[in-house]
Amino acid sequence: MSKVLVFGHQNPDTDAITSAISYAYLQNKLGVEAEAVALGEPNEETAYALNYFKMAAPRVIDSVKPETNQVMLVDHNEAQQSASDIKEVEVLAVVDHHRIANFETANPLYYRAEPVGCTNTIILKLYKEKGIEIPKEIAGLMLSAIISDSLLFKSPTCTEEDVAAAKELAEIAGVDMNAYGLDMLKAGTNLSDKTALQLIDADAKSFPMGGKNLRIGQVNTVDVNDVLSRQAELENEMKNQNEINGFDMFVLVITNILDSDSVCLVVGEPKEKVEEAFNVKLENNQALLKGVVSRKKQVVPPLTNAFN
Amino acid sequence: MSKVLVFGHQNPDTDAITSAISYAYLQNKLGVEAEAVALGEPNEETAYALNYFKMAAPRVIDSVKPETNQVMLVDHNEAQQSASDIKEVEVLAVVDHHRIANFETANPLYYRAEPVGCTNTIILKLYKEKGIEIPKEIAGLMLSAIISDSLLFKSPTCTEEDVAAAKELAEIAGVDMNAYGLDMLKAGTNLSDKTALQLIDADAKSFPMGGKNLRIGQVNTVDVNDVLSRQAELENEMKNQNEINGFDMFVLVITNILDSDSVCLVVGEPKEKVEEAFNVKLENNQALLKGVVSRKKQVVPPLTNAFN
């Protein structure tokens, strides 16, 4: 049997990268020859976490079939968010906290999804169920993912289980989770040296909705106006991406991690569906989304309802 | 919130019925108002188990929307095997041991699948993880499901975990699992008073394969010739069902639970795909499938390969 590859979604965030690392380590301890890889380079937030805990970034791949017939997915299941040739290999296991869609197997598999805020919260349970000890630096990465996905426990996706898991992991990692967490989140908001494409696409995912193809990106910042000062450049690149990739609409959610509000910037049609979804009026293609920080819980569901 | 309905697949077998009971009981203990229901009446094997452990059969339903917006699925996930209006309600949880296909949700959910022989083997883990004690009679039903799905541990779907779970449950239930198991399996092979339709359809499931729509039924017996003595009548009813329901092919797997072989009976086209799948020659529409007892592991995969 060739090596099993373990990876998170395209445009990886901190949970996608670190859950591959933590799950592959667990599999190794259980006797499976598994390697954590990634479908993209770490973003600056993730790089901060990897650097802090002195861990290497996983090798970047985009297809799997040349290397292996067997994979394990973390932090995603939908084929369009996965490796380009995912349908040609066998998925042995999935650990995820998203909805299930566009996912099909020929054989029974291990599938563990729970409606919690972070994949690593589930992986912590798996370590405990199997009685495997978590090394300090892997605990640090798992903690980083929970802080990232929950925006330091402020997101509505954050559950009591996520908070409890973070406390437990911070203990093992030996860090003050609030101080470390704010430093890590801020490291991810250094946007000045990013191109417009990097800004809009870093965290973007595709969502088919009511016959339309939406691209939804999110960028975290401590100053929304700093990002909006580049609005013309961003809109130009969003329009460009819509044309190249056949997206009907690009929605960029610019989230202030300190006050937990977002501004959305919209390029494409039909814009009135966005207004309907959030009960707002777009002016100059933007609108304030009060209290919105979670794409999964506060952006995708209302858009899905409006488009369907 | 209205009551959550918990149920297994259409044409329920012992695992489908009893996993609904054991999972609904667990949910009740966790504070969820859940009711076990079924998408069909218990077969004779299941009736034997229910009667032995003095448990009532779950109420039979075929649609869920009139009663609730929220359901939990056990022992299945594919929409065509579920309630007729499954796509109109929210699936909160799935506990299953089959492949994942034709299953999609709008929201994150709890999904627990493992490649073991029986759903109740997974449910036993869930009881332990939550620290909930299993009542004697529910343990007896869970044991019955493992015996049924594994044909008393002879099926290739049976894992070490299934055997260990069965031993543990037999202890709680206070029965000798081998003696009780054989009695239960035999109770399920009383076929004399069954109509041809009952025989072919009791355990049948639909499987889309390479553009064709296959119906695959299985019947357990201690005397294959006893069933084959009714071949003309069975073929007639299989042809009838193909026409009524638009199946391209009906495959009936007649399994001898004592010697662990099966004979398949095939009505519909293309028959050469069946011959290719099992490397046999059909004579008089039948062929011996040596050592084949598991539809999931030994019938569906080779047919899927041959049809694709």
C-alpha cells in the first residue's frame, strides 16, 4: 500500500493546514503510513503559528493520483474544494465540521463530522478515544486552528466544546491562549504587501446556489477602511476572476476581528439577492453586515436562502 | 422544536430497526426528544428478536415532513433508501456503516460512519463515549443486529470490533450469543408462508450503476433448493417489479446461512454484466456464488465495477 495522503481544502486556512498535521500524526501513531500535505501555501496567520511552534509547513500538492490511491480528507468534503483528481482515488476517512455535499464513495469509510467550530476540536476527541498523547507543538497548532476558526471565540460557530478544547490544548502547548491568539490573528491581518488577487482569493471558496456560481472570499483585518482604500483595484480583480472562472458573482467579506463586524463588497449579478439575503442596501457595491463574522454560519446560509 | 424522528432504511432488516431503537434511547438520555420509527414492518428475524427481548416494534411511517422538520438517520444515508420526503427535512445526525452517496445537507451535522459490520457496533461506542448505561433488552437488540449483519460472524463484513461488541452486549443481555444467534437466524428463514413478492422484496435495495437501475434483494435460508423450487413464480414477480418500478435488472441473492454460499437469480438485462462481475455462467438465470454472503461487500462492488 502506498502512503496515505492527508489534506485540507484548497486555499488552506489555519484549520485546513494544521488538522492535516494533527490527523496524520494520529494516523502514524495508529500504524498508518500517512503524510500531511496541503493544497496551497500557508497564509500569514498559519505561517505565524507554524513558526511559533517550530513546525514545518506541509508539502504543497494539487493532484493526488500520481502518488497514491488512498487519501484522508480533513476540514472539507466537497469535491470542488479538494484535490483536482479527488474522484479518482479512494477516500478512507473524513474528519470535518462542514455540511456534506458533492461527496460520494464506492465503499464504506470512516466519516466523522460534528457541528462544532473547528476540525481540530473533533481531532482532539479522536486522540482521547485512541489514548494517544498529543505532543506540545501539535497541541499548539490545534489550538491555533480553534482560535482562527472562532476568531478568538467570538464567532457564532464557536461552541462550548471548542472553548473547552482550546483550554485543554493551551495547557499542553504551554501558552496563554488569549495573548497568543490575538498575536496570531493580528499576524494574519498584515495585508499591505498583498496583491488584490491575494486579498480576494486567499480564503475564497466556490458555492453553487440556485443555478448561480458564487465565489465567496473573506479577509480579516483590524481596519476595514485600510482594505476599502483599495476598492477599485479589488473590484477590478473580482470582475477579472468572475470572467476567467465563470463565477456569476464574487462576494468579498471584509471582517474586523476587533469589533466583530464585516463589510461585504459585491461584484457580479444578481446583486438584489445579496441585499435580500442580508436585508441591506448596497451602496457603491458595499454594505455593512453588523455582527457578521462567520462565512459558514452567517453568510452562506442567508445567501443560499435568497438564491433558492 | 417538534420531536426528532430516528429511523433506518426502507425494507428494514434487524440492524435498521434496532439501531433506531438504540440510538433514539441514547438521544433521550442525552436530553433530545427523539422517537424511533421504521420505514416498514419488522421481518420475521427481527420480530423474533423483539419478541425475545420483549420490546415493541417501532411505529411504521413512510414520510416525515407531516410530523417533524428534523430527523436522524441510522444504518443508511442514500436518499432513495430513506423516507420519501427526506430532502424536505433537516438531517441532524447520521450513524451508518455504508458508503456515502446521494446525500447532501445545507448545514453542518453530526455524521458518524465507520467501516464495520453493523451500525450497532458504532452505537455501542457512542454509549461508552457518553457514559450512558445500556439497558439489558436494548443490549439484546443491538446484539441481534450484529448477529444478523454478520450472519453469526461469518460474513466478510464482520470485523474484530463487531465480534468484541457482540461479546460485550451478550454479557449485558445475559444470553449465549451463538445459541441465541442461530435460533434468531433460523427464525428469519421461515419462508414457506411468504408470497413471491415478500421473498424478493423483503430486503431489496435500489442501486444506480453505470446508467442502469439495479434492484438487489437477498433472502437467507437453510435450504437454497427450497427457495429455488419456486423459481418460476419468483422470476415472474421480479419481471413484474422491474416493469412497475423501472428497474433494468433484479438480482435476488439466496444465501445459505449454514454453509455460507449463495445462488443468484437474475431477471432483466444486461445479464452478461452479472456473469462478468462474478466470473460465472448463468444457467437457467441462476449461478452459484461460492462463499458470497454479503451484498455490501461481495455483491454490490463487483456489480458496480462491471457496470461502470
